[in-house]
Amino acid sequence: GLADRDGVLRVLSAHLASAWASFDHPRPVEPEADPRLLERLGASLPPWPSDLQATLNDAVRILDASVSPSRPLFLAYVGSSGLETSVLASALAAAYDTNLATAAGAADLLDQQAVRWVAEFVGFPIGEGHFTSGGQVSNLTALLAAREQALPGSRENGVAGHRATVYCSEEAHHSIVRAVEAAGLGRRALRRIATDPQRRMRADALADALARDRADGCTPVAVVATAGTTLTGAVDPLDAIADVCERENVWLHIDGAYGLPAAATTAAGHWFSGLDRADSATIDAHKWLGMQKSCSVILMHRRGALRAAFGHEERYMLHEEDTANPVDRTFEYSRPFRSLRLWLSMRVHGAAQFRAWIESTLANSARLAAAVRAHPQFELLDEPMLSTVCFRHVPAGLPADQLNAHNERLARAIQQDGRIYLAPAALDDAVCLRVCFVNFRTTPDDVDAVLTVASELGNVLNV
Ligand code: PLP
């Protein structure tokens, strides 16, 4: 029969408690699963019932043996915080199984309010928007809206016959390439604009590329500026890029999947000047806003742009003219109630707390960068604008041509050691250790552990 609800509640609360307790523990984050457990994962479809508790124990063992990006010492890629309020709202939304694609009623209103709160938090003049599964889908959503504006009728006719072009910097995330592919523009439509020494898009190079393409008969669809590149956290010069876009009348999308929350801070807010001039922006609440995956937001300046890109009719679901159905504004059909997480968390904690949390992660990166600068055996490879620090171990006497291999081995050794988790990255030709602070629970002591662990292991490697 169906599962006994009291039993489910009991095991849920017990397992949540142990998962959260383990979060304070700097346990290994590298997967290390029991071989017998993995063997059981190969078993075929069970025809008969199994015990709930025993099955759940297996599930938890798998979870424990998988990398969890919400741990305070997970400093690789772009992590998260997995706030408890977010977990609570996810569980509630899952229980109600609210679907924002269809007559969601009040849930749709709450969704819209959460979108407005996010926009207000970062200072984006909001027309409309919605929650998506992630930065990839948010960026695609923006590009589809931009395509329909630049080439009206492209939904019907495709883009054949037009030489559509899209612009982003050499440092833009790969999701932009995939969005260009998925929008049917073809990868050749993408112009990768050169960057300055801070790895920010050069606005003069953008203007040149646009002028060249216009003279060649191309139709520019969108410029994608990145506000917080994934590799180093560089924020493109948004004001200068907005000047070019205004002059050329081209849609400006800002990919702030990682970095946009910093627009709300005093320490880094100045980098985002010009944000209010964009047509659209992506912000991933599951990165630097504390939510767990998957929870991104696409913000649109002009009301109606989404309906122009996604509005449609179907006979099994009537769409009313003035109260647009949510599916008329989204690429996704069935959509879970993701916004409940952010709405509940922002209301419970308040915007000031979120701002303070983000400021604390910026302070963490400033602290690590200062320690690297002061350390004779480490080299800072990039001055951090946001919360990402790229540095390498430079032991005395190690020949320069061995630095890359050394730092790659060091990154692996750090992962195996398990006290902290970071991943190697490549800055031009230099392999570095890359650390990204987005977790609100990472403390200054955790920050200090980075160089302690790296120099301890680095010096042993070198023996
Ligand atoms: N854009 C940027 C700048 C990112 O850093 C990322 C992911 O790290 C993405 C887009 C893709 O986001 P998601 O993984 O949520 O689809």
C-alpha cells in the first residue's frame, strides 16, 4: 500500500537533523561509496515492497558519499548555502505539488512578488520575470525574448535569411553558447569579444564588432554582459556596454547567475553601475542567495517581452487575453513552486540579513586574497572583484615550467585530504587553485584553513 505518513514524517525529521548536523563537520567531500552499496545500485527493478527505513538508509549513504555544494568548506566551482528555510519551503511545495504552469492562482501572485523582491534587492527596474531551473534556462529565456524583438516573426519563420549575431566576452559562461545553439542561431552567430587585463569585456571592441557586423548586413540580436564571470568573478563594464547597446539599439542581457547578488552590497555594488539599463538579467538564487537547487530568476525590464516570446494557444487549456496564463511567459511547462523558497527565506530573515551574509562572503575573499599576497610561497593571479580568488603555490626553488603540474597535483591532494574542497582552474596558461565564497556559513577560520592546508600539502608534495 501507500507509505504511512507518520512514518515518513518521523524519518524525514530524523534524517534532516542528521544531514544538517553533518554540515558543520569538515568531512571529506570527495565521493567515497561503500562498494556493497554500489553493488545494490545495480540490482534490477524490485517487484515487491522493501522496508522504508532500510531503503532510506541506503539513500542517505549515497547522499553522504556525494559532493554536497552546501558544505561551508566546499569552495569549488560556485557552491550554495542551502538555507533551512529554503529546504522547508521545498518540502512544502513538493507536498502540495503546486504547478505554476496551470491555474496556480495565489501561487502565481507570490511568484511575481518574489520576482519583484529579487529585482528590488539588486536594483533592477522590473517589468516581469519568473523562476527557472537554473542560469542556463534563464539565459536561454532572455535570448529567445531578444530574438523575437530583433527579428519579429522568428518564432514562426525561423531565422534563415537573417544573419543574426550575439555578443559576449571571451570569459562568458558556456551556457551562452548553448543558448545560442538552442535558439537556432547557430554557434557561428556568437562573437566572443576580447577582454581587458581584468578579464572584463572591452566596450570599444564590442562597438567595433557591432559596427563591422552591421556593415556586413548582420542583425545583432543581443549583447550578453557577464556580471561575475565563473572563472574569476569579473564584472563587465555594464555602463559602457549599455552605452554601446543604446547607440546600436541592441538588447542588453546581463548574466549575473553567479555575481548579481553582490549588486546589493556596499563593498561591491559599484561594479554593477549600469544594471538598471539592461533589458534582462539572470540571477541564480541557488548560488549566492542561499537557496538549494534548482532556483534561478530571469528578470525582464519590459512587460510583454515574455509573452511575445512564449505566448501561444492550445485547445486543452484556454488562455485568457488579459490574465495571461503563466505558460505564456515561460519556456518550461510544468514548473515547481521554486519561488516559495526565496519568498519564505527573505521574509523570515529580511533583506538586511541577506545583504550582511553576502558582505561576509566578500570579506572572506578579501581575507584570503590578503593572506595570499602576504605569503612568500603563494601568488595571487587575479585581483578579486567579487568572491572568487585564483592563486597558486610557488615553492622556493621549483622551476617555472613545473608550476602547473605542481598546482594540479596540489589541488588533487587537497581534495583527497578532505579538510577543504577546491578545484584547479586555468588562467590563460597558468594552473591555479580557485576558491569561490558564496556559502553564508563559511567563517574566517575556514578561510584561514585554505592556506594552512594548501601550504602543508604543497610543501610535502615538493619533497
Ligand atoms: N552563468 C554563469 C555566469 C554561471 O556561473 C553559471 C553556472 O555556474 C551559469 C550561467 C549556469 O547556471 P546553472 O548551472 O544554474 O544553469
